[in-house]
Amino acid sequence: MIKTYCFDKEKQWDQGIPPKEDSVSPLTPLPSPEVKSISTPTGVALATAPCIRDQSDGSFRFCTDYRKVNSVTRSDSYPIPRIDDCIDQIGQSKYVTKFDLLKGYWEIPLSEAAKRISAFVTPCGLYQYTVMPFGMKNAPATFQRFINTLVGDLQGCSVYIDDIVIYSQTWQEHIAQIRSLMERLCSANLTVNLVKNFEKQFKLAVDASDFGAGSILLQQDSEGIDHPVCYFSKKFNKHQQNYSTVEKETLALLLSLQMFDVYLGTTPFPVIVLLITILSHLSTT
């Protein structure tokens, strides 16, 4: 249920008489520093109820229920890219890095009219946003336009709202692209969410044949289903082909750990290694 609130003590909005702004009682500051930094006290007649939502990392997000506002808002037709198209652009690139932006919406200032529409209620008083909040109908299209303007001409860069992917054929080119991206993000006061990129435990599935090694880096979704993050394969040289089965699988594990060090070397969680032959051998020696 969506509630619309009236803050005039003597008149009710359902009587069709809008309250006067000077009839609003004095406001006290919001206790949350984060919400206070993106909002300001207001005296507008109508407001929306906020809510608190759990996030996957255990933190909370302050949200506002704008369904009533969205129902009478004219849609922004700026195109949002398809995720499949973003993936296809990567093609045969050898180096791929994904960045997630932290609260990028809050870098978009609201017009005075939009500020009044964004008003929300709290136990401490009536407030309005000064920056673009989550939940507004045209927020994704607005941010997509903004981020495309910021990095649209950057080679080897694909963007889906607040997810940015950099891809390239060589390591030197990849580093140069990332440096250019970081400079542009800094100029726009945008922050990369490092925690979100590595918030889940990794699984490393490793195997070896007579002629080469292969592995898959995996992560589980909320339903416990494993999804591939990266793939690795390498052909053994003539000396390595003479190794025993256990030695080949051990080599495959070492090569995989080296390959995925950028992920596994920074994760705070233990890495689950899926290699039954090695584990069975080690447990008996």
C-alpha cells in the first residue's frame, strides 16, 4: 500500500485543501549521516514513505517508494543497452575487468522541481533529496546517459548503467584503458565498489589430461548454483607430459592459482578447490 501524507495539523489533504508550508512543524536533523548528506529539510505538501531494504552484503539501503510518482511520470526513452550485447562486444579479448560503481546515482543533482517531488517522511520530519535517489522511474535512463557521456568514447569499454567492463587484447593496453577510466571516474566523483566485486566465495575447478591443464573459476548465486567467472587452459610442454597423473594435476592447480591470483589473492574467503584426485592422494600421504 502506498500512503500519501499531509503535514498540516488542522486540515486534511483528503478534503481537497492543500496545507500551507508555514504550518509545518519545525524539523530536526536526520540521525543518519548518510541520508542527511543527500537530503535537506523541506515544507512541501505531499511526500512518500521510505523503507529499509536488506542488501546481499548484509548492509542496508535507504529506499523510497515512488510507485505513485512513477505512475504519473513521463518516461525517458534513452536506450538502456542489452546485457547480451555488452557481453558480445568483449569478443575474443584476452583481458577483461569489471567495475561496479558505488552509489553513482548520488552524483546526479536534482532540479528544484524534482527535489519537491522526491520528498519523503521520517520520524524526525519531512525531507527532500538533493541528488537522484534510487526508485525513480527515469533514474536508470538518466544515469545511463550520464555514464555514456563520461566514458562513451573510451575504446574497449562497455557500460550497463553502473556496471563497467574494460576489455583488451594486451596487458599493456588493458592497464592504459583502466588508468583512463579511473581518471574519468575521479573527475566525476564516482567511486568503484571494491567490496561488491569480491563479496562471494570462489570455487576453483581444476583438471588435467595427458597433454594440458584446464580450470574454471566459479561463484555461487543466491540459489546455490555455480556460475563461471573465468576460464583457463594451457598445453603441457614435452617434459611436463612425462609427469605422473598426480604431478600433472598438481601443476594444473599451481598454474590456475597463478592465473587467477588477481581474484584469489584478494578474496577474504577460503577458496574451495575441486580436484578429487589430489585431495585423495594428499590425505593418504
